[in-house]
Amino acid sequence: MLLSTDFYTRSDVTLVARELVGKVLFSNIDGKLTAGIITETEAYCGRDDKACHANNNLRTKRTDIMYQNGGLAYIYLCYGIHHLFNVVTNIQGLADAVLIRGLYPFEGIAEMKQRRKTSFDNLCNGPGKLTKALGITTHFNKTNLLEKTIWIEDHGIKIKPDELNISKRIGVEYAGEDADKLWRFYVDSVSL
DNA sequence: CTAACGATTCGCT
DNA sequence: GCGAATCGTTAGT
């Protein structure tokens, strides 16, 4: 079932990040349907989180998307090379987002292999890798996740509490004490 | 206009 | 483990 606006607009971005693990991210791009079960996420908050692009309510042309109502895609270019995919959460005016960092390939695996030119285990095990596997680029920034271009479904996959790992976020050492926030959620494996 | 710098990945040592 | 690749965003002149 397609995730609704109500799922995304909740006020606790860490809760949304936690619950996105186990959901299924789809894309229908260039006529190819691809999907993966979300295995890793990170939460970013526009208030009191120096790791967030919209920290201290910084509002620029780039971060404006994060201030919109939850349920939109925030996709940006990282290191000039990698397209990173985020889900905008919270209500309009409060800039929160969840970075999708890993997937377990689920559908369109042949197409993913063609896009990535690598083996199954390495198709989507990284934030820059999964966007390439799914054909997601900054061209799709601000896409509405309720439309069937990029969307997320609940397939009833349950993550047991003891299967969900929690840690510091990756690659945000520049954020000072906020780098210590335990806002990364991931599973080591998925059971279908 | 200029300069610094990334929410990463890959290949080589 | 280390460094290059590569370019849009941001802040400051």
C-alpha cells in the first residue's frame, strides 16, 4: 500500500526515519520499474542539527524544498558526483528530511545491474549507489512521492526491535556535537 | 565574481 | 588506508 501524506507529515523525523526501514522504495524512470526494501536511513532536522542543510532554519534556493509539506523528494548532488535521495517530512514551515542510505534489491534487478554495472550485493548498499540503480537524479528533485514516478509502499514487512540497529550518522563529522546524534537506523539483513 | 567544500564511491597501495 | 573525481551551493568580496 502506498504511504500517505499523514505518514510523512508527522512531527518526529526520527520516528519517520525509523519506520521507513522495511518499506519499499519504487521508481518508474525511463520506462523501467525498479524497487528495493529500505535497509538504512538517517534523520536530519532543520532546527538544532548542524548536520542538516537547513540547520538553524537556513532557507536558500536549495533548502526551500525541505520547508514544504512532507511527502516530497529532496535530491541533491553530493561531492559533485552522487545524487542523494531524501524524503521531506514534517509540515510546511518545518524543514526535516530522511536520507535513504541503503536498499535490498527487490524489483527490476536486471535493470539495476545494467545501470550500476556491478554484482547484486553492491547494487544499492550506499546512498549514491541506490539512486544510480533506481535512475534517480536531481532532475527529480521536488517530485511528489504520492505520484508513481518515485514512491514508497508498505508491504507489511516487520522489523523486529532487536533487528534494528541505531548509530551515529555517517560522514557528518563537521557537525560538532550534533554528529553524535543517534539518528541512523539500519538492518543487517532483510527477511521476505 | 571567487573560493571553499561537501549527508560518497572507487581504485590503488 | 588513502586520495582523486567533479560541480552545485553557499557565503563573502
